[in-house]
Amino acid sequence: MPIRLIAMDLDDTVLRDDLTVSKRTLQAINQARAKGVLVTVATGRMPLSCQRFIDVLDIRIPVIMCHGAIIKDMNSGEIIFRKVIDKETASEAIRIMQAEGMHCQIYLQDKVYTNQLNKWSQTWKKLSTVQSEEADLLAVLKQGESAEKIVSIDEESLISHKYQTYQSQFEGKIHFTVSKPNFLEMLDAGVNKGAALAFLAEMHGIKREEVLAIGDSLNDLEMIRYAGIGVAMGNARPELKKEADYVTGTNDQDGAAEAIEKFVLSDE
């Protein structure tokens, strides 16, 4: 069955380590689009942080952001889907993490609040090019709506440990995932890239067998499982490679382009 929809992660997948998109990747995307294939991005980034890449890639259909908590048409500005974490649950998670000395950030569409401006908030700013605002996170949640996601950034070993302990602590309430090795990300229990991709495919009348998904990290796991063809990057985590139908080259080897060429553009 021919591919009709391609969903690609950004960081460490479509983007090279220097956060650029190669000519080969752009060419493959444009050639796929010329064949009538829909192309989108599925990223953990918030709208403001991924806009420049959406422009470079010339994405014309709704984009999956915040790991699936937001699906937004970046051309019209229409939010097609948005799901926040239950406010009481989010507050409980923040109280526990702050009591344990964890760095926390909460995301409300294009605003990011952090409990402390420090080296971890600077790490995030360098990657996202968005400035977070220091605030009382519990007060922010109390005054307004809840957040699409909560992020804790720390040393990889600590994040790996907290990923395990928090999952059992908040089972059924929060979906935990990891984007980069030192980024622990929290969403509503029903939110993930796979669910968002299924929503988007159904919206366009596309079967899962007609979907190609490409990613590299744990936050891509559900969409790799959902897609008819799930592709893991050469630089992907072992857990993702194990689940994928195909392992392509690394992000610096144009692995995303290789996958599109093989599964969409090839005459085989």
C-alpha cells in the first residue's frame, strides 16, 4: 500500500546536529509532496520554538507539537486539538518534583515558566531559542489554565531514575516520556505522538498502513508503533530501533531522506 502521509520528528531526526536541514532532505520532502504525499512534523517542541523549521520545511498541513498535546495549522493559526494535564495532577507533580530539588518547566501554548533560571533553563533556551520566565509554578497553574506539558531537565542518570519512579507514582494520570536523554517530559495520560498521528491520519482519510513515521527517541515510540512503516534513525535509542520496521542512517547522514527515498520515492 503506497504511503500517503509522512510524519517526521525534528530534533536528531530531520534536523542535523547543527539544527539545519540538508538539501537532500528538503529535496526528498519536496519530491514526496509532488507525488501527492502529505508531509508533517511531530515534535516535542512548542509552536513558537518550531515555527522556523516549519517554514524551512514548507509544512502545509497541521503539525503535531508538544508530543501530541497540540495539533495546530501553522499557516492559519487554528488549533485543531489541544489537551492539557489535569490541573490537580499537574500541581501534585510539581510539588513533588520541587520538594526533591528538580528543575521544572511548564508549557502553556507559547509561554514557558520555570521554577528557577539556571543552567538547565539555559540548556533549554539554547535548543529552543525561547526565553522561559521564572515564576511560582503552582501560582501560575492556580491563576489560569493547566499546562500542555511539564518538563524536568537534569543529569541523564537522574532523569533515567525519575522516569521509572514517577511512572509508577502517577500511573494512569500522566504519560511520561524522554525526548533528549536529560529531558523528562510529562503529558496528559492519553497524549502521545502516536495518538496525535492517528487523529491526523483519520482527519485526512488515511489508513495507518499508508503512514510513514520517522523518529529517534522514546517520545517517538508510539508513532513508530502506529505507523504502517515505522523508521528509527541510526542515532535512535535502542528501544526505538527494536520496535521499528527499518533503521535508517543517522540525522547527520540524512537518514530521514534515506527513508523517504526508500519507502516513498523508490519504484520498487
